[in-house]
Amino acid sequence: MSIFHSGFVALVGKPNVGKSTLVNALVGRPISITSSKPETTRRRVLGVIHGEGYQIVLVDTPGLAAGHTLLGKKLREMATSEGMEADMVAFVVDVTHYPTKEDRAAAEVFSKANCKKVLIANKVDVHDTAEKVLPYLEAYAALGDFGEVLPVSAQKGTNLDKFKALMIEALPEGVAYFPPESVHDLDKRTRVEELIREQVLRATRQEVPHAVAVRVEDMKPGDDNPDVTLIRAILYVERDSQRKILIGKKGEMLKKLGMEARPLLEQELGGRVFLELWVKVKEGWRDRPDWLRALGYE
Ligand SMILES: Nc1nc2c(ncn2[C@@H]2O[C@H](COP(=O)(O)OP(=O)(O)OP(=O)(O)O)[C@@H](O)[C@H]2O)c(=O)[nH]1
Ligand SMILES: [Mg+2]
């Protein structure tokens, strides 16, 4: 009987280094939302790579940051425990800049993981020669004992085959955790919420993206036309000023968000979608345990 290898590889690091973009590039589908705003990922997302004789389960984690809200604390705890429990840790850094205080803090946490570790230096496409990348690799490699150091570009696909080979090599013998058709572990409702939030992250600035949570209140086939899915979602914000920004002048922002999210939801659900978006203020939800639970951040 041939041997099967499988296991969990946690992608960890500070926010905005490209962990989710890497997961999407490796899986070959946009399963974890991305944006140029730090702290995009707020939940663990599993992405599955299927192959002959192996199955790699990628664990996308929230970026490790010094967030002062209860949500920030929960995300830190989640990312840390996912890293500690994985079969391999991929510590992701970004070579558009030299290591920051946040990189150092994250490296200190994850160098304690008791498993194989690699340093993945992402975004090498921003430099036009390999020589220019070298000093960044050296600076990041000095942050901890990360065994291999691999320069990659999630956006251009550079060295992702080598990254995959490193993961397969590190996987223990095991069983397939997911059936062949599964590429992620999120249910439909969560995917819908995440896709709507992705559009909010892209369209807003400063503190607004961080203060928004999305909840699908209702998702069902239309009464007259069962081929259409009716979705009613609420965008929760923390203050009335943020509510006004999300609605926009004459409701233009909300309309734009709906127009941008709808085709993505139709692609996700494989049919027509009627999307209704509402904005509500839930003061200080990021510091309220009951609301974090209700919003699925526990
Ligand atoms: N130039 C370049 N940009 C990249 C690359 N990979 C990711 N990015 C960009 O970096 C930004 C952050 O990407 P994400 O994948 O959301 O980063 P993340 O590490 O998951 O961030 P958090 O979820 O906030 O922790 C986005 O604007 C991406 O388009 C890359 O290989 N090259
Ligand atoms: Mg992310």
C-alpha cells in the first residue's frame, strides 16, 4: 500500500504580509479575503491542496498585531494557538520593507513552535533583481531559527512550487482530512459575510474598515423565483459617523458596495442573487464578548 502524507501548515506573521494571498494562490481559488488594509483576516480559514499521495491543509491566520480591543486579543490568541498546533509553521514576511517591531514580536512567538518552521519572504516581485532581495532575506532570517528561507511572490506565483515541495516534505503520514471536492472549510453564510466585508475593506479608509462586521440575517430562495437567492445582510459599525460613511451621500456608498459584492456572491453561490444591505450601529462591539460570539469571532 502506498503511503499518504497529510497535515496542517499554518501561515503566520504580522498583518498585511500576504498570508491570505498566498493561501489563495496555493489553493488556486480566492477562498480567504484579502485587502491592502492590515487585519483583514479575522477568522481561521482552512485551504486544502489535493495531490497524488498527499493533502496539505493550509491554515490562514489573522496577522499578529498589538490590537487593543477584545477582538484584537482574541485574534492574537487564535493565530498563536493555530501556529503552535500545526505540523509546520510558515512564518510569512514582506520584503517591501525591513523587519519592524511587529515582525520581531511575531518571530519571537512563532520561533517557540515545536515543529518544522520555514521563513517565507513574500512580495519579491517589488524588486527587479534577486540581489536587491538578499539584504531583506538576511535581515528577516536573523529574527529567529527558521530553517529554510524561501523568497516567493504570491502575486506572480514565483517559487510557490518550491514552497509546496517544502510542505509535502514536512507532512507526517496521515489520512485525508477533506474530501477531494473541498477546498475550504467555510460554510456558505460565512463565505457570503466575508465577501461582503472584503468589498467594505476595499472601499473604506482609516478606522472604518476595522469597525465593520457583517452578519447575514437571512438567505433563502425567492418566493416567486426559487432560482434567485435573497440575501439580507447587516453591516455593523461602532459609531454613527461610521454608519453615515457606509451609507454615503444619498446612499451611494451602500449601493456601490452592493453592486460590487453581488457578482461575487453570484459566482460563489452559482446563481442569481438579490442583495439587501443594512447598516446598524452596535457601540463598541469589538470589546463585547457577547457580540464577538454572535458575530462568529469566537
Ligand atoms: N506586490 C505584491 N503584493 C502582494 C503579494 N501578496 C500579497 N500582496 C498584497 O499585500 C496586501 C495584503 O495581502 P493579504 O493577503 O490580505 O495579507 P495578510 O497577511 O493576509 O493580511 P492580514 O489578513 O491583515 O493579516 C494586499 O494588497 C495584497 O494584494 C505579492 O506577492 N506581491
Ligand atoms: Mg489575511
